[in-house]
Amino acid sequence: DATMANLPAMLEQFEANFTARGGTVHWARDAQEANQLVTELIRATGETEVVKVKSMATQEIGLNEYLEGQGIAAFETDLAELIVQLDRDKPSHILVPAIHKNRSQIREIFLREMGDVDPALSNEPARLAEAARRHL
């Protein structure tokens, strides 16, 4: 309750501190505006691919799907998020997004979606992680 009551002041303080240290803060009123803002920032670089980290906020606003619709490929760096992304699935858990996938399923996803994977790939966790690193 206290945080919500003081949220505007806390956000102002965050922006002031972040900006003072050289950062730039972008504000969006909703998911659509946030997605458009991110797209504009990417387009300003001239790139059509981005690498991103695990983020519930971007999952909640559907950023990856929005970027795909704009012709921008977003690649997840978190292994579990990558598994879910490659399978065009949704995370099943906030901390372990691919807990609903077993090793054999992950192997099949990698073989189907990663063009550069050795067809002899085993379902051993270390080999799966290695395949994902090579893919990224």
C-alpha cells in the first residue's frame, strides 16, 4: 500500500537518478505504446535482429510477437525462454518458463527449429545447452 501510495514520487526519483548516471528513461502508457517505442528504438539502429534477456514485462506486453510482426527477430538468451520461444509456446512458470517440457521434447524442438543442429543430438542436458549456445 505504501509503495502504491508513493509510486509517482518513487518513479520521479528513479528517473532523476537514472538520468543523472547517463541513462535514458522511456515511458509508455500501455503495451501498444511500449511495443511501438521499442520498435522505434530498434529501427533507429538499422538492425532487424535483437537479443533480449528474460523479462516478464516483455512477455506480458507481447513484445516478441509484436517485433516479429514488424519484421524484427528477437532472440531470447535465457535457455528456458529460448525453448518456449522456439516452440511458439508460453512460459508455464515465472522462474522456470519451460518446466513443462522434458528433455526429449526439448531435443525435438531444437531439431525442428534450429537449422544448424546435429541430427544425432542427444537429450543430455549439457548437449542441449551446448546446442542452444551454438545456435545463439
